[in-house]
Amino acid sequence: MNGLSGKRIVITRALDQAGELADLLRERGASPVFYPCIAVAPPDDFAPLDAALRRLASDDYDWLIVTSVNAVNALADRAAALTIDLSDAQIAVVGAATAAALATRLQLKPAFVPAAYRASALAQTLPRIDAARILIPHSDLAPDALGRALTLRGACVDAVTAYRTVRGQGGVHLTSLLLTRQLDALTFTSSSAVRYFYERIADEGGCCYGEESLPSACLGQPTAQTAREHGLSVAVVAPNATLSTFIDHLESYFAAR
């Protein structure tokens, strides 16, 4: 019997992106519990993104940096709406999941993927960067650390909002499951999921139903830091790698207990 067998694990990812994580949990014998805390919405104004994509198609940028599957989807949708061809763009991505989405949605292969799947690693190791013109399409809630780091290395960076991260809805009524102790762990793959988790909990009538003592698994140190700031018990911190590695860490935690 493995460490996750019979465990009920809460997934806070957007519902349309929860499938892979749910499948991985089921493969290990766990039961996924869906409580989507984030969703993806279009930007309030497409004009900055449209202008940037037209410049990209005209070879005005040396690098296109894509840091998430959501950004890939936003780019693919908008490029199709504008009938813009991105096949000549030199693209860097943060990790394997983003590269896979790039291949699926745009039939493109990145020119650069850092050895460590982190934005900070990409910023430190991206080649041919001095005086390079770089486009970063991102969420409206994305931190500007990547752009700052690239600027310090001599790049000229344009960061534009490609999509908005908003609060999710649907799924289970989590507070009742917390009250009756029917859950074994919470999972968070972004800081925004943590923040919107507490907004959803508050709207369900309270803010302290036992989630603070329930072990939380976080993907990446920034997510873990946000979880700790909100009083959650962070039991697992996985590097920004693959979802499979994330589940490996969670399984190891339960197996050790």
C-alpha cells in the first residue's frame, strides 16, 4: 500500500486544469476533491497584447518568454483571433508542462528551457540577452521579479497582461468537509490559489474550520510562503518541476507517517 492510498486530497487548481493532477492522484490510490480557487479570464483590454503580438510577428522581439500553460493558451487564442503566425518567434519557457502546451496549442518547440524549472533559473541562464528585446505575456497578478532580473542583465523587457486570474467557483462545499474531518490534505500550485482559497472559505461562512491544521502541499517556495503567511500548515514543498514530482513529494510525506 502506498502513502496516498485512500487519502482524500483537495485540488485548488482551475477546474479546466485539474485533470492531470486528479489523474495522478487516482493512479496512486487517492481520491481527488475538487475545490477550484482560481479561474482564467480575458484581459480587460486586449490592445496591449495585440500590439505586442503584432510586433512579435514583425520580428521586433528577440525572445518570447512563456511562463505558464495559461499564458500559452492566451497566446494561442489571441494569435488565432488576429490571424498572426508565431512560428518564427524564438521562445523560452519555464518548464516541461509549458513546453508541452506550446507543442499542443501552437505546434511550436521552445528554443530554451532552463535545467531547473523556475523563473529565477530562466532569468539567470537565458542566453544572448544583452540588449535583447524580450516579450513576457503573463497574468495580471504575476510578480515582476522575472522582468526585473532580465533587465538587470541588460535586456529590454515588455511585460503585458495576456489573461486575468480570478476567483474560481464550483466544486465541493469545503467547509462542511473540514468540519467533519473528511479530508487528508490541501494542494496549492500557485500563490493566487491560496489567496482565493481564503476568499471562498470566508464566503462559505467562516475562516477557521480546521484548514490550518490540515497538511498543505505547495508547488514552489513562493506558494509555500504565501500559504504560511495565511496560517496554513505547510507539510510539503515541491520544487517548480512537474506535477508528477509534486505528487511524489506528497506521497513521500504520507508514507513517512
